[in-house]
Amino acid sequence: MKRLAAWLIIAVALASPASADTLAQQVQAEASRLLLQVKSAEAAANAKPSGKPAPLSPALVSDMQRFGLAAVRLSSEIDASGGPKDLRCIFRGMAAETDNQLKAAAGAANGAVQAKALSRLNHMLSDAVLIAPAVGGPAQAKAAANARSAAAQQCEISRDF
């Protein structure tokens, strides 16, 4: 059953209609949309820092997992087209960060811990909105390089926060 569910999630991610033209634009649009939801969840977690946090909505978790899959696909697309290695690394890192922080938020003992995980997701999604245009071409890459993010600067460093 779990295997079937995993395949279903992958199939939906691959087949879902997109309002954007490219995968990079889809990732950017999805990150922008998810930012509002994650910020709302973070505010709710911050409202009761020492209390038991509410579980994240299944829809938000599913959407974040789909974002992680799209980030992996974008990383592979960049790799296949001979694109910049730093961008490939950044999007793979975003996929891993999505998984790590969703687990941290789900297992949080209190609202403060959950809010910290959600804050990291917020930063990552903000980075995705800024960095995704760099995949599109030289003019977009220059614009995105001018808006360098923390994720772009930390790509090759593994840190345990």
C-alpha cells in the first residue's frame, strides 16, 4: 500500500498541469504559493511555544513533498543540460531540506521547535523564489546572481543547525 501511495505521489507530481512554462517557473510558482501556507503554520506554532504543536495539514505536507520532488527533477534537468553545478546542488539541497524539516516539524515536542523547522522551510522557499529564475538563461541568471541567497552561499557546506 505504501509503495502504491509513493508511486501515486510521483505520478501526480509528474503529470500535474502546470500554469508555468518551464520546470524552473513551476518550482518558483509553487515555492511562492507555499510560502504563505508555511508562514501561517509558523505563526500558529509560535503562538504556543511551550504547548504541543498542531500537526501540519496533510495538504501542506503533500504539497511540500511535491515541491521537493520538483526540486529534484529540476536538479536533474540542470545536470542533463550541462547547467551550472551550483544550481544543481542548490535544488538537490532544497529537496533534502524539505524532507528534513517536514520530519522535524512533525516530531516537534513543542511549538517553538516546530516553528524553527517551519522557519527553515520559509527561508528555503524564499530562496527558491529568488534562485529558480537563474535556471532560465543568462539574463535571468545575472538577475538571480544579484539576489544571492543564503542557500546559494552554503551549497557546498554541510552544517548541522
